Amino acid sequence: MKPKRIYRCDGSVDGIFTAIYDAYESRYGHADIVITETDENTNLELFAEYIDTFADEEKSEKVAASIKTKISLDAYEVVIKSALSTKKGRADAIYRFLQLGFATGRSVLNQLSHPYVLPVFELERGVNNEISHYLQFVRFSELKNTILLSRVRPENNIITLIAPHFEDRLTEENWMIYDEGRNLAAIHKSRYPWVLVDGKELNRSSLEQFSDLELDMQIFWQTFVDTIAIKERISEKLQKQMLPNRYREFMREMPYKVK
Amino acid sequence: MNQVLFSDKTNSIAEKLSILSDAAKYDVACTSSGVDRKGVAGSIGNTVAAGLCHCFAADGRCISLLKILFSNECIYDCKYCVNRSSRDVVRTSFTPKEVADLTIEFYRRNYIEGLFLSSGVVKNPNYTMEQLYETLRLLREEYHFNGYIHVKGIPGADDLLIEKTGYLADRMSINLELPTAEGLKSLAPNKNRTNILRPMKQIQLGKEASKYRLHGRNEIVVRRNNTQLAVRKQEKLFVPAGQSTQMIIGATPETDYQIIKVAESLYDKFDLKRVFYSAFINTTQDSSLPSLPGGPPLLREHRLYQADWLLRFYGFEADEILSENTPNFNVLLDPKCNWALSHLELFPLEVNMADYYALLRVPGIGVKSARRIVAARKTAILDYADLKKLGVVLKRSIYFITCSGKMMYPVKIEADYIINHMLEIKEKLPAGVGGSGVYQQLSLFDDMGSKNILM
Ligand code: SF4
């Protein structure tokens, strides 16, 4: 029997796409290949052959281009969002989806209940969910230098997926969305396209001084949020369902429990 | 921007804000839905058709807009209203600039989608409407605010003022207040039905025909019959997100049937985007108002929203949901389930064949799952496991459907039998309405999707 081959990748979009590229190139046979993210190899399989892959932009680009032309742009979006999820097994789910997708073309997205399709939809749904919550609950504070700063700690790697919304909305403003957990920032300079920046390049101390108006605004907002509730209808339970604790860390108007 | 504006007046602004948001909170509409508008260089803001909630208040309601009154002064004395003239409360008003500054500063921080501006009637309807207009003008023309604005039309104000304001707003609403003319007469003696319906009609006509376009600052000219692109681009849109209204439920003795008939005709005849229902809260303790020892009628309000959904998205008519003979909702069953149980002769439906609208009428199948079924069955014959994956709530739907001719379990299609089983499955009611379980907040239904309602 042919030993199972396990391609390991770093779990980034480029990493996953590179592993998929290598898996295809090997012609080893999809049925005998599994792709994993390196962080999940806790118990090594005895009879499997491990191959480490290294994110390669060129290979990644090729895979991206094939998805866009041979399947569809919609499929590409689903794949990218799945890849930016933090769920384990996403690399292999994408690999399976692409196998079917390259064989069937754009109609693959209609096969909602197919075992190669459902998993990526579920990954995408999880990411979409978080994106929509972040569009709602992201808060900006104004710094001394008038930059609007938002600190976030999303579960999935989504700041690149929420930045376009704010670029369109706050086009005249200078703003930054900073992912505390990943030390990544999406930075937008008035009227320029936003860019993704490594947190190491940021001057942390300048991010801590609020403008004079900022505190007033926080007080006004807090006042508003408190008075707008109808006391005859108070329901902490409902409030928790609609706005779970995990989104509250940087919402100063909401009580937040530190985990 | 506006750096010095608030600093020496922090206290007075905070105080006004707390008085004027407190007085505005009984208006239930807070959605920012209905228009998709991209950002524009040189301006601030965009709008998202689905609407966004930016926070949830302690009552679990969505906070989407800065919902405030321009003023809580009022010359009228509506008996149910916290701002009625005979009440002894602190009165205050914003200036247009204060409202505009707050809106912009909140918006930049992603606190809100925009502004929902209403007001008590200060001096007279025209004066009040002018203040609202001036606030919107400042925001749109001087601050280049491109986010969402919902403004109240003040009944009795000049047509021209309403018209001008409509060109600056995304949504305009005039509250019906009470479902019937008699109700209005008994509790809002200074208002009359005609005064409310007239501007509603005006907004509808203005929107439909777009007969006018704003020319310069104050005059309105009849639009020339010119369809060139460049000309159309310059034209401003009149209340692009349409109009909505609100009725207070439980202050006057109307039946549920009367209320949904009114809602239906508002949708049909006035082309309203939304009708909101507000469970009556007795804030004024006026002797002509019912006292509500059990608190506001939240379950009734919930049932009305469910029925409203059936009217707007499920192809139901009011007369199918209730009738003269059964004028009130079933306390135990949601209106869709109730309907299905009295129409058992139409079931079971074959899921692989039934058309979209028939699927929509099956308990346990919602708009999303019906759409997914229609898409998925193009490439496969669906079985129960597939339905589950597509989001169908099987425990509610099994009495009403077959897959490839087979029912999931051998069940009797018999009203009593099904009712007993349906009641065992707890209906997912909103927290606070007396049930437990997940709940999609009411005012959010068309904003956030409809996971649990009416399945
Ligand atoms: S006109 Fe409006 S604000 Fe004035 S008392 Fe009546 S409901 Fe209240």
C-alpha cells in the first residue's frame, strides 16, 4: 500500500496555496495526500510520509489565478475567507474543495451539501460572521495627532477583510486598525489606499495619547448608550446574546469580563 | 475638526444628550437599512443596505443611529407621551450645529451609522420642521456627511419643507401613533389622522414620481423630462430608503386583526418600507390609559412582528393570518404555524418539487433555507440530512414535508397530534418575552437576517 503523504504548511494564505500547488505537482494522487497546518501536528502518524512546504508567493499566485479563471471569483472569495479562518483543517478543506472545483467549474458553489463543499462554506460562514460583528463593534479613538485608532483582537485573521469597509467610509481620515493578537495593522492615510503593516514598525508610544476631545466623546457616548435603554424592557440576557463578551474588550461603553 | 467646540460645554451637552435621548427612546425604529451608498472623496460616510447595529443597550435593543429629539418641548398634549405639554419635566433643545457635531464625532468613531432625528413640536410645526431641515442641511452640505439619516416629518408642516428635507434624508417617517382614528382621537386630541396621512402620501408621491428636484437652496422645480446620465447624476434622491411608521400597541382597544389590516394597507397604499410596533409603556399614568400590571405587552408585539414578516416576505395576506372571527393571535403558536395547522389539507409537500412560495409556508423553513433548497435541488435529490445542513428546522417541519415521497417518521397529519408535538418543542421567543432560547432582535429582522423567526 502507498503510504499516506502529509504536506505541512504554515497556515497562511500563501502557505496553504503553496502546499496545494506542491500536492498537485507531485501527482501522487489526491486520495493519498493530506494537507495540514503545522500547528496541528500534535500526534504524528506512524506510516505517513511528511513533507514540509514553505510559502512561496509565485506558487501561491498561480493557484489564486487558477481559482479565479477555472472556477470563479466567488469561489476565490470563499477560499480566501476560509484560509483566513483559524479553524484547524482549513488547508485540507480548501484542497478538497479545489479538487472538485477544478473538475466542475463555477457550478461547484451550488453543491452546498457536497462533503467537499460544505466544510469551506462552514469556514467561510464563521469568518463572515466575525467580519460582520467587527464592522459593528470596532471602535475608533482619536489620538493627539488626530489619527483614529482601533484596537482589535479577532479570532480569525480578518483585519484585511474589514479594512476596505472603513476605507470607503472614512476616506478623508487617517486611521489604523491594530490587531493586538497578531501584531498586524491596517493603516489608512487620508485618500490613499490602506496598507497592511507589521506591528514592529509602529511607534507604540504615540498610540497611547488621546486627543482633548476624545474623552468628552467617550463620556457623551456612554451617556447615550445608558439612557437609550427602556427600563421596563431591561434584559441583560438579550443584550449578552446580541453582544457577546468576546466583542467587548475594546468597547469602553460596555461592561467587559476579562477571561 | 471642531476641537474647541465641546470642551467648555461638556456638561451642558452631556445633560442635553441625556434628556433628549431619554425622551426619544420610546420610538422603536432604529434601523439604518434600505440604501447602499458608496463613500465619496471629500465626504464622510457610506451606507449599507442591510443596516448595521453598533451596540446593544441594556434592554437588548439595537443601537444603530444617534436617536435623539431636537427638542423635548411640545405644544401638544398627547396623553401617552413623556413630552406632553402638561408634564412637569426639564425642557431643552439642541442647536442644529450641536446635533451635527455630535453626529460626525460619533460616526468617525464607528459608534453609529448615522442620525435619527425627531422632535417635539416647538412653537409650531413649521418652526420645528425648519430646525430639522437646517440640521440636515448642515450635515449634508457643510459637513459632507454621506451616512444614514432618518428624520421625522412633523405633521402639519408645509409641504415644501417636508419636500426639501426629504431630499436630504435617507428615510422619513411620520408616526401613525395609534392604529385607528378613534384611538388617536381619544389619546392625541391635538392630532388627527388626516394630518398624519397627508404627509405620508406626499412622501410616497415624492418618492414615486421624483417629480421635483431641488434647485438652488429653496425652490423646487418640476423636473424636465431629461434622462441624460449627467443630469440624472446631479439629481438628488428623495428619501431613498423609503418611509416607515410606528404604532403604539395596547394603549387603545384595537384587535390584532385590525392592526395587521392597517399595516397591510400602509404597505399597499402608502408603499411603506417598514411598520414598527411599539408595546405600550405607561410613562404618564394618565387616567385614560390602561394600567399594565404585567408590564408592556411584549409577546403581542412579537406576534405582530412575526405577522408583519409574513406580510412582507412570505406572500401572506392579513386575512389569511387572522379574521373577524379569530381577531387575536394564538398565544402559544406563532402565526405561521397557526396558519399551517388550519390548512393541513395542503400538506405534506414534496420538498424536491414544491415551488418556492409553497416552501416558505412550511413551519421550520425560512427565507434562507427555502432559497438554499431551491438552489441545492438543481444538482441533487435532497434527503432529510441535506435539509438539516441547509438550515431547515426538522423538528418543526417533519409534519408538513416529504423527501422523495417519504415522510421522515410515520406521523399523523392531524391537528391535535401536531399541536401537541409543536408545543413540546419550545418556541424560540425573545429573552424577556417569557421564553428562553436564541433570539434575533426584532428591529433587526431585515437587517441581520432571520435565523430564528418563523421557521
Ligand atoms: S406631538 Fe409628539 S412630542 Fe408632542 S406630545 Fe404628541 S407625541 Fe409627544
